[in-house]
Amino acid sequence: MVQSEQAKLLKEKIETRQAHVAVIGLGYVGLPLATAFASVGFNVTGIDTDPEKVESVGRAESYVPDVPSDRLKDFVNAGALRATSDYAAVAEADAVVICVPTPLSKTRDPDISYVIEAADAIAAHIRRGQMVVLESTTYPGTTEELILPKFEATGLTVGEDFFLAFSPERIDPGNPVYTIANTPKVISGVTPQCTDLARALYGTITERVVPVSSTRCAELVKLLENTFRYTNLAMVNELALMCERLGIDVWEVIDAAATKPFGFIPFFPGPGLGGHCIPVDPMYLSWKLKTLNYTARFIELASQINASMPGHVVRKIADGLNESSKSVRSSKILILGVAYKRDVADTRESPAIEVMRLLAEKGAALSYVDPYVSTLEIDTEVYRSLALDPATLEGFDCAAIVADHSCFDYEMIVKHSRLVVDTRNATRNVAGDRSNVRKL
């Protein structure tokens, strides 16, 4: 592989930590990535259109649990990390990493408007010798079909004058074991030279870089990872529905099956799927295949099952109330945990929101407890988290465990609640009488 002069200069800058790195999007992916680059000696600029994020970084106050404020403060005070809303900062950077959201539209189609906005802004400031890496999850073909033409329209040549790659983010918020440093990083460039430079950049912050043959392959890797989880979760959610009809404890079945040392991976049912990745990424793949006149049947079926789970939770609550001659209407129901998963503050796509919306439609009087989420707006209603104590629990007709935060005292919850609907099997180790508990 013959290196262009620009490639040689950029690789030398990366190896000597003289490269200036810009990270576009300072959310739960971008801020940890920015601090990771700063920690190995790069000068880093974070770019975000949200002024609150920019100001928080400037004050060295982290809003991402995986980035402690003390750690952020060290980089900000040393001048290694700064934040701005001005895309003109792109011109100063040698490597630009895009970490913006890629949600679904109201019609459940991919919304890559943030990626397009970032690409347009970069194109306005791109110069010779720069590398751009897209980390935002998207459908196969995005890097080469949508981003590359914008940069080539400036007259620069990819692989010679500038370098373009894709590397799917693999952040697991709240996971203390797997971090950027020890999670293998998949990368691919538009050209071999692009791949080589992306490999050099990410090799500075992670123990293992995994190059693949094309950006389309790298884009599909992330979709496969999350579609694997999505479809398996749908399977086990349907198993929960089947076990209810068979009169069998689904949790006992899974625990027993998990004793097999080969050929089985345990997945666990729940109230529905949440977060930015698992409920969203398979829809990107399904949408892309529809454009090729192919129906991703596993994904479509999994979507139907997973989307039905909040309704199943509401039915479990209604059935439990009926046993005490109560209806959902006017009953006081306390939702325990509104984040999309345990021990995080993220409510994006949280199943708790749909559970609460369905209960509100049935006339329930709703409140919630979540130490990570102080306020929650659903449609036009604003809820505020309550304190979790015996007096609170005793004031409700039902407590529904939707996010099983580690800090919840489940023995207290069972002891002081009239009815507990446990969607996470969080009460499994509570000793004594659990006759008031209804599991998923």
C-alpha cells in the first residue's frame, strides 16, 4: 500500500499524539470517547449544538455517569479538552469523529438528519490531511453513499487528500467492566489507507482493533449485534407469555436452561425494550432491506412481540387489582424505575413510558420513583420522582417494578406494598411472604 504524503503526515501526528481530535456529539458516546482521546495525550475539542452540554463541559461538570466529573476536570483544567457549539472548530482538527444520535422517525424509519447535518458542517470546513470517522449507528451504505459524496464535492480525493472511515460505537452505559479501553473496536475505511489510519487512531485508546473489509460490513456489524439481542429478547418475551398460559415460572425455566455449559445463552423477559440501540438498530436494518424488496421477517415478528410487552404489563397490573376487586381506573399505581434499564438515568425508548401512557389512558392515578430521573414528561403530563419509603408504598394500590435499580430495597417494597407486579424478577431473593407479588 503506497501512502500519500497527507497520509504519512497524519499517521505521524497520531503516533506522536500531535493530532488534534474533534468529537461531534457529546452525549453518552461522544463524551466518554473525547475523554478517552484526551487521556492518551491528544488535544480534543468536543462539538455539540446543545449549549447546556457545552457549558457543562466548560465547568467540568459531567452529565454522563461513565465520565466522573473529577476525571473531566483534570482534562479541562489541563487544556486537553474543551467544548464548543461552533463547527468552525472542525477546521483545526486532524481527526473528526461523528457521534450524533440516529433515532427513528414517527413512522419508524431511520432519521439520519443529525448525521447529514454534521457531514454538511464538516464539508464546509474540510481540508487536506483530515480524517473523518462516523460512529453513529446507521444502515449499510450510509458512509459511502451519503457522506463520501459531500466531501468529494469539495474537490478532495478520498484516500489521498482526506480519509473516511466507519467504526460502530460499542458503549454500554453503566457497565463498569467493559469500557472503551477493553472493548474491541471494529473499523473500516473507504480505502485501505483510510482503514490504516483509523486503525492507528483507535489503537491509541483501545486494546484491540478489528478491521473489516468495507464500511458496509462495519455498519452491518453493529446492526447484527443488536438485532441478535432484539430477536432473542423477543423469543424469551414470547416464552414468558407462553409460560403464563402453561402455569410455569419462566424465570425457573431460564435459570435451569442456563446450567447447560454449551449451546445456550440466557436472555431474560421484561416489560419491553428501551435505550437508543436495541429497539432502534434492527429497524434500520429492516428499513434498508425493504428498499431492496426484501422483508426481514424475524425482525418484523420480534418487533410485534417486543412492542406488545408494555400492554402485557398493564394486563398483569389489572389482573392483580381485580383480585382485590379494584379496577385500574382511579387506582393509585406507583412505577418503580422509569429508566430503560438498571442503574442508568436514560429514559430513551423506556418501556416505563409506554406502561404509564397505557395506564393513564385507563384512568389510573400514576406516580413513580427513580433516583436517577427526577422528572419525567409524558405527552403533556409532568411527573416528579417520589421518595421510596414504607409510607409511600403503603399509599398505593400497586407498585410495579419496571427498572430493577440496585439501590431499591426489594424486601421493603414487598413488605409494604399491597400488590407488587415484578417485571424483572427483582424480588426473587426476598425472604418471607411474597403472596402479594405477581411476576411477569
